[in-house]
Amino acid sequence: MDQRRIGIVRNYFLEQFRTTPLMVFSPGRINLIGEHTDYNLGYALPAAIDMGIVMAVQQSKGTSCTAIAVDKDEKFSFDLNQLKPLSNGWINYLFGVVDEIHKKGKIIPPFDVVFGGDLPPGAGLSSSAALENALTFGLNELFGLGLSKMEMIHISQAAEHNFVGVQCGIMDQFASMFGQKDHALFLDCNTLGSEQIPFHPKEYQLLLLNTNIPHQLADTAYNERREVCNKAAKLFGVGSLSELSLQQVEVQRDQFTRDDYQKIVFVLEENTRVISAVAALRKNDLRAFGELLYASHAGLQFQYKVSCTELDFLVDLAKASEDVLGARMMGGGFGGCTLNLIRKNTADSFIQLATEKYHARFNRALSAYPVVLSEGTRQL
């Protein structure tokens, strides 16, 4: 996060409220591999990145709260005791956090908050988790609530479930909160046990290519796939799909439609790919890691069916380049970004090529974001 943006948010708060705020940075996240495994209580390999949300927060001098999104130039005033979901998107994430803190029996006085960031909306970089974590962390620091980081990420997740209506897993909030520089998090989404895995791409770098097609996680496709997985787990009498083996599922194959069977198989195979990816990174075998990215995308495209033409086009471009070791769609699907592991000294030329070909094919602009793995949510 650049210092200029931090200064903008801090100065805006000072101008509006005439008091010095507590400053928080909460990063977005990428997921190296392990897509749609989090809500199936499987494995994932997310990481915090150097893009995110800057938030200024301080106790209010009045009896109500004011929240300002500087990038949207939008302002809301609200009463802490009268929180109901609104049609506006971003304010519900803040309301949800406050409501979940209240449920824990924590009393917070009225506060004012200003935030801004450099996470493109709809790109699959978990701007919602970054926003939730920023407020939870900020209120905890400001008012001495005594919440642990693990409690804070559960508050953030519950806020999204109960006020936004997205039954998200815990991965996004976890990665945003617990990220470490130059490390990915090998996360067991069942136990929430995690291990920091060093990521040293040497002459390579991570590059996001944004289709600029926003994916809406609240859309029915996401929840439909989650329901398929839940039904399969219930059929076998287990708590989550990830407790099953491919052999167990194969025995009951006739219980599922062809499409649903493929979705179930994808989740189990993706869990295995995460384990293989961790092994590859421990050996710093970037080529093997890259092949796993391509395999993950194929599963997301043909089995789980959450990709789209634009994402597939960009992954095919990556495959055609000897400078890209691996690529895949990232996030909920139907838009957002591809993640590419590319040779550093060829990134600019690849971006130019991809931008031109993408525009020629879809008459749509492509955005590119080089990212590095970063620290998690923290006070500035």
C-alpha cells in the first residue's frame, strides 16, 4: 500500500472529524491454489498481498456513527442500536461487524470511520474480507475489546454470512489477517491449523490479469455449488466433502448426476493438488507448482464449471508463452482475475500482448496487477 493513499485517508479523516484517528491496513488476498475447498473444509494455499484497505477510525464526538468510503465518495450516518441490512453494498459489511461484536457481549461507543484502498471491486481479491478485518481489528485496538485474531476473523466471516448473505468460507478472512511477507498459508479449513510456506519465486513473479468482469459471489451459481457439496456430505454421513476419498464417492456414483459427480471429484482432487503444491514450494520446484496451477484451472473450467470464456482465453494465452510457468482462474469464478507465475523480465511484454489480444477478442479493457506476498492486517 503506497504512502500517498494512507495520507489521503488520514487527511480526509482529520478534515471531517478534527481528531487524530487510529490507522489500520488490511490486505487483500490471493489464493495460490485450493479453490472452492474452503467451505468444504479442505486445504487451501492463500496469501496476503501488498494491496488492500486503509482505514482511519476513532471514537465519535457525537451519539451516532459516520462511515465514509473515500473512493466512492459515499457517506453514511447510523445508530449503533438500529442496524439493518441496506441495499447499499459496502455499509452492510461494517454493520455486520458491529452486530457480531455486539453478539459477543462487547460494548462499543459510537465511532467514525474513513476508508479507501486499491483493491479493484469484483476482481476476486477479497476486498470484503479486507474491509471486515480492518474494522474488526481497528475497533478491537481502539476500544480494547480483547479479541484474539482468531476471534476477529470469525466475526468478519459471520458478518458476511448474516448481513451480506454470502455463505463464504473462512479462507479470505484468515489470509488477510494472518499473512506474512514472502509466505503463503497452508491452511486446513477444517481445523484452522496453518503453516507458513516460504514463497521465493526468484526470477519469476506473480501477476494478476483482471478480466474486468465482476463476479458476484452472492449469485446463485456459488450457492448452488455449495449445496451440491453439502448434499453429498450428508449422503455419506460426514461433516464435509473433504472427509471423503475418491474411492468412496466412486462407489456411490449413481447417486449423482454427471455434473454433480464431477463437481464433487474436483473438490477432492483440488485438495490433493494443494498438498502437492506445498511439497513443490518446499523444494522451490516452480515448474511443478506451475503445472498444478494449470491443472487447477482445467478442473475449475470443465468439472466445477465456474470459469468463463474470458478467463479461459487468458489461461490459454499463458500456456502459449514459455515465460509463464502456470496460470489459473482465481476466486469464486465467472469473472475476476487469472493468477500467473511469469518470468519477471518478460512480464511487461506479456501484459502488452495480453491486453491487445484481449481487447481484440472481447472489446474490453484488461487490467494487470503485479503482486507480492505481504503482511496481514496491522496497525499503521
